[in-house]
Amino acid sequence: MNSKEVGRVGLLTVILLMFCYVVMSNILVKSNQGFISLWRNTFRLNHDRATYRYDHSKTNSINSTRLPKILIVLGTRPEGIKCAPLIAELKADHYRSRFEVIVLSTGQHRQMLRQALNAFQQKVDVDLNLMTHNQTLSKLFNRVFSEVADQINIIRPNILIVQGDTTTALASSLASAYHSIPVAHVEAGLRSFNLLNPYPEEFNRKIIDSFAKLMFAPTTFAKEVLVREGACETDIFITGNTGVDAFYHHQNRTYTMQNGSILRIIDNFKNFTSEINSTVILVTMHRRENFEYLPDMCRAVATIAKQHEKDVLIIFPVHPNPNVKHVVFNSFKGLSNIRIVDPISYEIFGHVLSQADIVMTDSGGIQEEAVSIGKSVILMRMTTERPEGIYLGTIKQIGVLYDEIVQATNLELINVKSKNRTLKTNIFGDGQASKKIAAIIDNYFYQSHRPNSKCMTKFRQDSIARAVYSNLNTSVRTLLSHTLRRNIINNLTKVRSALTLNELLKIPSRYNISLKNDQKFAITAIIGIYRREGLIRRWIEALLLQTHPPKEIWITYFASPIPHKITLEIQETRSLFANGSNHCNEWCAQKKCGTSNNNSNDILSNCIHQCLTLCKQLPSMLFVAIGEMQLKYFGRFQLSLQCQTKYVIVFDDDCIPQVRYFETALHTINTEPYRGILGTKGTPASESYYYGPVSRSSQIIEADVVGGSWFMESEWVKLMFHDKMHSWNTGEDFHLCANARKYANIRSFVMPVDANDISTYSFSHDYLSISDRGDTTGRVAGTASSRRYIINQLWLRGDRLMDSYKKSRPALLVYAETNNDALMLIENVRKQMAKLSGSIHFVTSNVLKTNLVTSEIKKMVESFHDFMIGRDYDTDPTPITAAAEVLYAFDMVMQGTQSTAILILGSSSTGTLFALVAAAFLRNIPIINIYMENSVTDVRTAEAILTMSSATIRIFDKPALNSLETEQLNHLLLELYQ
């Protein structure tokens, strides 16, 4: 047959088929009207599809060039709007030789999709036209999946692009994945974290992102969502939203008269009411999950229209969904300032939005567009997948209830005109998203998209195994051994060596006596007088006789029973040392310079000259503080906060120093190992033994508390008042020394009593006799019990004691904030710690704000501790303040108990627990984390705690450890303490 004959046969065949169709129609109409209707619909549907089938000859041609093929599948108007600028970019001249782009439409919003693409001069290459009347989601999914799969077999693309979260996007991407074709997801990472709101969009996009090869996240927030869900970070690209590209494109164009009537309505309204007083509200509502609330939402809009009939115009583009249309038209009957219009063509939508003052919506994309040009957005949804605007204050999420919508909108009607504000922001993109995506796709094809080793099977399984089986794998064994950890804690707490005076003076020091006139070694001496008489002159002479005299002398006496006698003694002493007095000359010659000694005349003359100069300075050196308030213990320290010298020494009035004490003390405090508070006497916290004048200990001794005198840097006095005072009746020495240890790691030492050199003593030969004449601490009624209470409170809060380092048993610290948590943790480690001959210590944040039964817990542990967070000022501290308190207190508890591991319930995830874990992490102390997956209080904090934990045992069901988990915990303890 020649070509003409073939043509005739084809034409005859078509005519014959049409004839058969007519005949069959006539027959079937008479017998089965329903069947013929269905048959006709099927014929028409197939005919329409055939019109837009892909050109197979074009496919063959493309195959010959071997260009990568990109199949873009869309179905709804929003997909068309957001993909149109991307399609235009991918089909631009500079990519024409790089790949071929095929646009396929499933026809969910057939006419509106064409309209959106036409605005960008783009068209559909393949139209499946799959929508039927009242079609269910499941039926639509089946048809999209099947038909797109057929087209994939025909077109054979190298990558398939979908946008957003529609049924078209999900079914198409799955069809692509089933053909082993990579999927690129535009607008990836949007999440409401509620599978039913929006429905089905939330699980559509979650499923797509679970296997997409390229994910184009519009924001940093969206990328973080994907990373937390386990997506490979190198497959995620922050591009901005292509919807913003489309919006900017049309906003910058001059609109045509199509749909111009809407803009004329707005213009007329503003001209009639004056633009200053007029407000235009653009309303969009269509979400399926809001259908049950739609009457209330429309009633709220109607109320707003009635309340502001003269100065508010509401533009309401009604969605074509018949369920929406019916409710909208019935709700707004008779309201002249609500204009219900057909969906606005995208060519002028940007201009309408620009003219609006407020946007009320339950839509998604309009949030991005409105924010991009600084419009106020009232979001009528219970959840949103675009929370960025809410957190940054540009979107107000109100919900779907009538009262809330009316209240929020009325408030915004006031704000929108009353303040000059600029809300424009590029949260969702800068209009360049399409260009960025096209460049990434080009790079994917031509510069080999390199796989990330951290996304490979082995790496991911290993990381999960480390988290789940951390107590059984090598991650614990790579920690410092128990011996090494024990040595580190021990070295932090071990007391300094007890040296004799000769040994101490041989240690290198930043000070020597030749520097006594250097201001950086200047001293203020403060003497607290109370009831001891006849000491003022002796004190003044003792201080003036020092080889390194003080720069200033302060005498204090508060609420003294003999104030007049003390005042008289001070006056007499002043007069004795007055300028030009004979006493000063005699005293210098006999006491200071020692004329009986075999000194040369020059040396003697020089000494007397210096002494007389010092005597003359006494009136300007001596200061007196007197008061009726009982400040005898703490008042002198409070005054010392005001001293201007680097060093200060505070004295009890029974500790009169000998001539070389200041010189010796300055040498000692300027050595590296003994830079601390230097005292005349001192004891362990137990007060079972006393170093100093009583024992005559010949070595420098580190003690928990020192007294009699306190030689220190003046800045250290501040530490004394950092914590709440447990008693004002006594205990200034404990508060000073304990807080110096806690907040500055400053130790306290009792100076040596060298029998061969009494000139270095910080007390006189008649010390005990003087002491017996006054109020010696411990002998005053009530002070002994108060001191014991103070010691207990300091230990309760956390204190490092001089004997702490002697503890050798394995020690575990348990932290909890509820009684159930405490008992559960302790019970699960008691037996194993007993087998290890170890001890358990317990600590909490603030026992007064917990339900802890302390008496019950104390029976189960060796020591009980309370950080007392917020107790100092009787306030609720900020998280930062509370964390700082925990860091300091934790360090003291660890050193005091010699614990080398801590056990926590990480899922409780409080701020104080986080601070404790951070402190342990910094100290290289292992953290055992019992993590109850179903009881996490704060996810972000819990994840940070997990990161710092050395080992984690996860519990997924009941709030207790089963036998296997207990066995794992026991094995872990064995590993930690071997």
C-alpha cells in the first residue's frame, strides 16, 4: 500500500469507530442509561489525556543527545505558582544545553495551574487530567501513582522534582523512587509536628523527605528539622522559597486589566474613606482540617465587618471547593464591605496583597508572601509548618476560635495604623531561590554529587549503637581509668606539704623585705576590740615595730561593754605618739632601733630617723570605727571591703604580732603553693585538733578554717559574703575560708610556730592569758552549737575538707530532683557499689523545692548534699544564675566526696541538671545517663545532656529498669571502677 492508501484506510477506520459509537449510544440509551453515561465519560477522559501525551519522537531525539532529563510533576495551583519561576530558570538559554525539562500535570487544579504557569509564559508538556468529581484522596493517590509511573517508563527521567506536600507530590515521588530515580524536593523541611494538622500534608512531606536525594529547604529552621530527622546534611540546601521568587516577579510587573476590578474596588474604598482611616483586610480560608471550624471563622470575619462597616473593606477570594463556597456565601449575606471574589489571578495577586493592610489566612504560601512585603498576618490555624515568622514576631498565630480571631484582629486594626513600623523581612527568601536550585541541580549532574561518609550505613549504625549500647562498647573504656580519675580528684584536694619556717622561707617568692615601701605590697591592719582592756598602746607599738609596717591601722569596736575605756586608751596613745613628743623619741631609741645593740652610729641614726617619721605619720595612719550595733564578728570584714591596699590583715585583739610576722606572711602569700589565707590558728572542720599557739605546731598547716588573724589579699574578702550567712553570731572564719575554697580555689594555712624565731609569731608570749580575758570563740554561750550548725550547712551545700583526699573507696554521686527518681537510681546501684566496696553520695538542687524525703535517702547513702539553688536571696534564680551556682557547688561536692562518676536521670532535663553534667564533663568525670524516652521534660536540654553523657541506658516503656537494663548498669559500674 502506498501512503495515500494508508491514509484512506486510517480515515475509514476513524469513521467506522465513530459510526459504531453512535450506534452503540442509541442502543444503550434505551436499555441502560447509567452504563452509557459512564462509557461516554471514559471515552472523553482518554481523549483529553491523549491530547497532552508526551511526544515520543522528541524523547528519541533527546536520547540521542544524552542530556539529563528533569521531570517536574505538579498538580495544584500553589505548585504551579511556586514551580513556575524554577521551570523558567531551568528552561532558560544558559541551561538549554545542560538538560531537558519536562513539565507534567496531574490536573488536581487543572485550570488554575495553567493560569499560574501562563503568568510565567510556561506550559504543561504532559497533562494527565486525573481529577473527577468528589474524588477521595486514596483514589487520587492510586491514579497519580499509576499514571505517573507509566509516564516515567516512557520519559525515563534522570531526576524527578516535586514541590511541597500535595498528594501529587507524594504519589509522584514514590513512583519515581520505585523506579530508582532520585527525587528532588522543593520546599523541604516544613513541619507542624502534628500528622493531623495539616492533613494530609504533614505526613506527605515527611514521607517525601525520608527518601529525597536533594532537599531544598527554604530556611535554616527547615534545614535543622531535616537534620534532626536524620537527613544527610550534604543533601540539604538552604535556598529560600520559590514562592517568594514568583511573588517578587509579579509584584514588580504592571498588571493588566484582567481582575482589575478588585483593585478598582480597593482604590474607590480608600478614596471614599480617606487612606488614613481605611483598612483593607485580605482573607483566605480553605484548609481541609479547618472545615469543621469554618462557620465560626466566617462568623468572626462577619463580626469584624459589622464592627467596622465604614472603615474596613474585606476582600475574600473564595476557594473553588464547594464545601467552602457554601459556608462563605451564607455567612456574608447582606454585608456590603465584604467582597467575595473568584480566586485572584497570580498576575495581580501581588498588587492586591500590597494594597491590603492585614492578611487573615489559614493558607501556607501567603504567609511567606505577606511577610516578604511587611504585611501583618493573622494566622487562623492551630499549627503551622512555617513557625519562623511567629518566632520572629511577623506572624500572629491565633487559632480557629471565634473570640480569639475577633480580639486579635481588632487589636491589629489599632496597631496597623497607630505605629510606623517596618515588618518587611527576608525570612523565607530573597527572590533568588530558583537560581540557587537550578545551579545545585546542574552541579548534581555535572560535578558529581559526592556522598557523605557520615550518611553511609556503617557510620549511622555505629553512631546509633554507641547511643544504645554505650555501656557495652568501647566508648566507656576510652574514658580515663578510675585510678587516673581518682588521682586527678585527689590532687585537687590533697593538702599542701607541711613545711617548717626555714623550708618555707627558701621557696621562691615575689616578695622580699627590700620591697617594703612598694605600694603593691602595702598592708591595712584591722584590729577588732570588744571587752579586753589595756591593749591599744601595745597594739599600736606592735604594728609600728613591724619590719614591714602597715600603711594604715584601723581599730574597730562595736557594741563594746567598755567603749569609754577603749576610747580613752586610743586618745592616750595618740597623744603619746603626737608630733614631737618625747615618748616617740624614747620609744624609737629603745624599742625600734635598740640603742643597746652594737650598731654603728650611721645605722642607728638612720633607724631613729625612719622611726620618728613613722611615729609622726601615726595620726594619718590610725582610723577608728565605733558603733552601737553588734558587729564584732563580721563588722571588721565588712569594713575591710573598703581598704585601698592590696593586702589586709584582720586581727582578733588577743593575737598581737611579733616584729617579723608581716614580713614572713608577705613572703608566704607570694609563693606559688601557699598563696592563701594565712591564720594564727586553725582546725579541721571537726575541730578535734587545734594548730597554732596551743599546739605550737612548727610547720605551716593547711586547715579547713583559720582564725585569730587572717592575712590575705583584700579582694578575697568579697568571697566571704557571696553566700547566705547561716549565723551572724559566729562563724565568720568558716564563711571566709569555705567560700574562698569554693569560689576561688584559695586555701587556708596556719602559719608555723618556730621555737627558734619568736619574731615571726603572729601572737605574743602571753596570748593565752590575753585570750582568757575576753570572748574567745566557742566559750561564749551559744557559739559552739552555732558553729556546729554552720559546719553542717557548709558540708551539706558542698565543701572540700582537708581530710577529703584520704578517702580511698570508689565513690559514686547520684543526682535527682524527685523522691521517686532518687530512690530508683540509688536502689539500682546499691548492690553493685557494695560489691565494689564503694560508697554512694547524693545531691539535689534545692531540697526545699522538691518532694525528697531526706530521712529516707540519708539511710541509703554515705552523705547527702543540697546545692541550695536560689536560697541565698530567697528568689527564683535565672537559668544562668542557677547554672553558675551549680558549677561551684558541684566542684566542692565532688572534691569533698571524692566521687569519680555521677549517675543521673537525663530525661528529667532541667537546667540545673544540665549545669551539673556540664561541670562533670569539664572535670572529665564519667556521666551515666538513665534516659527514659517517654519522660523527657525538655528535648533541647535532654539532647545536650545526651551529648555530654559518657554512657546512656535508654528505657522505652515503664519508668524503671528491667533485669537486662540493671545488668547493663552493673556491668557499666564495674567498667568504671576497675
